[in-house]
Amino acid sequence: MQVQGSAPLLSLEGITKMFRDGTRALAGIDLDVAEGAFLSLLGPSGCGKSTLLRIIAGLVEPSSGALHGGEALGGQIGFVFQEPTLMPWATVSENVYLPLRLKGRPRSEVSERIAETLDAVGLRGFERAYPRQLSGGMRMRVSIARALVTNPKLLLLDEPFAALDEITRFRLNEDLLRLWQQHRWTVIFVTHSVFESVFLANRVVVMTPRPGRVSTDLPIELPYPRVGALRTAPEYMALCRTVSARLAEAMA
């Protein structure tokens, strides 16, 4: 599944961000994101990865620079935060319905869409459960379903699996890739895990410590579909070593 040659869905030119307290989070980010790409933003904590994601989503204004293409997406952006941020008083189904309700869509019109989305993320049968009744991995699945129910063109994920145990994290990695292959959204996935970035992405962008800059932009030329056996494959381990070395260079 190659995306080389695809027209950029997004172009970032000279994006900088200075917060009011004087913190310089980003410095001159230039980045093109091809339509249909799965791009991982990799870097140490505090390097501005999440800030950059929020700028792309339109949740934060850059201090300078330009973002091209985002305005054309309108409401076609799905965002999955590091914490599920579910409404504890609402059922799984009502949590997933939320973005559609905010768009004014009657529940009767979208019930089938909600059911299909829950089924896609492995939550069939949990429609009437409440967040407190679910495991951490299942709560994250609800959060992903809520982002997907609007059928986004761009999916942004901010370290969504960081707090999960390794087994659950691996399973969700594989489920996310399966859904991406089916729907071909453009994905930008923030992580501080070298292994996760290489497993998921067809392109890894390594950022420097704050203020964040693009240090390395590497294609990940591993075939899809990617399943658990890939994690012990020599070619995967070689790419992980390469990305680890680039990350070490960025932090030096």
C-alpha cells in the first residue's frame, strides 16, 4: 500500500508555536502529509508532538507559519486523545453518538452507522454498557469509535495506547491497521515508542526535543497487512534500530 506520489492532503510551512508563558514548543515545522498516508510523529515527551497535532486539528493556533489543506477538511477530522475522555453517565452507544448529535443528526438517522462503527472496533454487544464497566482497552475502543463514526478523512491519534498493557496495545495496533486498510483515511499518529511507530506507519517523522523540529523523515517500506509475527522479523528489527539511531541523533 504505497502512497508515494499522492497529492498532499496537508502542507505545513514554517509552523512555530510560542505559548504565553514563553515556552517555545515548535520551531519551523515543514511537513507534507500525503492523502492515505499513515504517518507517525515520534519524539521525546515535551517535544511538541501533541501541540502540532492540535494545530493540525484547528484546536490551537500557530504563532507563525501556514497550514494548507486543513480548511478544506472542515468537519472531516477525527481526534483520539491519550485519555478516552468518555462521558461516564452515558452508555457506549451514547458516547459514540455524541459527535453526530453535536452536528444535529437525529438518532433515528444514524443508529445503523453507530452500530456498524461499534462492530468495526469490536464492541458489538456493549452498546448499553457504561465506561466504568469497561477495561482500559475497551474504553479506548469507544474513543476510537467516536472519532470514526463521522467517517473522517483525517484521523489524528495522540498517544492513544500509551497507558495500556503491552498485550492490549499490540491488539489495538493490529485492529487500527486493519481499519485503516479498509477505509484508507489519512492517519497522523503521535507516539514516543520506536517499536509502535515502525509497526504502524509507512512514514516516521522524528522530532527534536523542545522546541520541536523535524529531525528525520523516514519511509517505512514494510508490506501490509502487518500482523504480530512482524514484530520478530529481521527487517522490522533492522528498521527499529535505524529509527532508534535517528531518535538518539535528534536528542543529542
